[in-house]
Amino acid sequence: MKMTGNTILVTGATSGIGRALAEAFHDRGNRVIVTGRRQALLDQITADRPGLIGLPLDLDDPSNLPRLSVEVRQRFPELNVLIANAGISRPEDMTAESWNAADAEAIVATNILGVLRVTAAFLPLLKRRPNATIMATSSNLAFVPRADFPAYCASKAFLHSWLQSLRHQLRKIPVEVLELAPPYVQTELTGEQQASDARAMPLDAYIAEVMQLLELRVHPRNEVLVERDRARRWAERDGRYEATFAAMNPG
């Protein structure tokens, strides 16, 4: 992935990893388009950082993505990088009498269908651009799940598999396909408490390590894994899967 001189669109960029990535790439001289559901946050981000471009996108609204696609093609035909980062996470207790599939369906709609739809919307444009890249955010939980977040972990496992197929199909087309698989990071993905949880990796440290890996092109198999990701990534291969799962899911 080229690190400067790109036009980059980032979904789910109003907070957390998406916003931090958008700002890090903007610092490197890229034109960056940030998208998200909340217009107030987009306005705040673009006011705080002149040069960032904020466009509203609600992946759950079927009319949003076609409108955004038309606008981007008209205003930014040089788009060459898509970072599909939008995602949600919710715990589920399937032993509860009140449990139903509503949370799982919402997670599938955003984390899976959202990535597929945004990729389908912009892939024709990316195919025509030099130095094109698609990077999607999966999770370290794609490799060993936390059982209290079943649909979330499964959605990220889906992306891990799907990105391999996308990468193989595009092997003769100059579009690089990267998978970003974060560990537990200090964001508000699961609520405010995560942002200050000492067990989580500080967001600025995570982004700094990711940007270094991208700069140095140290991402075997096109998986962008920081150091603390790697043990869980290879737990099954190294015969540690059951112990790792048990440690993550006590009792």
C-alpha cells in the first residue's frame, strides 16, 4: 500500500480505530474522506482537522450507499483506497429466555453486509486506479472467539475468509487486499469502559504500530497484525487453541 498521495475513503470513521486511521493517513499527505452515521460528529471532526472531508453514510439505510457512490465518483474520481472499517459489537446471552436474533442480525447487517456492499460500490472505481487498496477491519477474535460475543466474533471470522477469496480473485488485477485484525484496543466499541480499560492496547500505540507495519510492508499474507495479535492468530496451528479459548472464556 502506498502511504502518501492517495485518496482514501474510510467507513466508520467518526470514532475509534476508523477516526485514528483517517487522521494518521491525513498526516501523511493523503486526501481522506471520513464517513459515518452521525452528522454532528462528522462536522466536529472536519472542524477540528481542516482538510478532512466528511460525508454521511448509514450502511443500514439502503438509499445511503448509492447516493454516496455517485457523489464520490463525481467529486473524487481519483479514489484509490477503501478502508471498510464500520462495525458494531454487542454481547449476547443465548441462555436467557429473552434472547432472540435481533442483535445478531444487526451485527451481520453492519459487519458483513456493510463491508460487502461498500466494496461492491467502489470496487469498479478502484479497479481503474493505480496503487489501489482495499483494507477491511476484522478482529483478532476471528481466530479465537469470546463466547459472550458470538455473532460479533463470527462476523469477523466471515470477513477473514471472505477477504482471502477476494484477494485471490483480484490476484491479476492491481488491487491490494489487506486485512486489519486488531486486538482489544481502547475504543468505545463495546461501551465507554473499554476506552479506559487497562487490559486494552492504547489506541495511539495501536495505530502507530499499524502505520509502521504498512510503511515497512511487514504484513505476511496481507494480514496486518501487531505483535500482541500474533499468538492468538496462530493458537490453533501451535496447538494452543483449547488453552487460549479456555483462558478467554473461563468457567
